Amino acid sequence: MYVWIWHHLPGNAWWKALQSLVLVAAVSALLLFVIFPWLEPRLWFTKVTVGD
């Protein structure tokens, strides 16, 4: 998969490396700010009751 992405990015090696870093940052931001907050209330193991 990574080789496929690398071969489809335009430019030389430095430009591809920069694009790869931006792509990783964008996917991480999407996961942290959109996907995980949406998913968290739907997880069954976060509903823990302690005490009476």
C-alpha cells in the first residue's frame, strides 16, 4: 500500500516525502478530531458504573 501511494505521488523524492508527511498529518487530524469523538459515545466499554 505504501509503495502504491509513493509511486502515485508526483515529484522527486523530497517532494514525495513532504507530501507523505502532510498526508499522515491530515489522516491523523481526521481521526483525532472527527472519527474518534464520533465513535467514543458508541463504545460499550466506556460505560462503567462504580458504587451504588
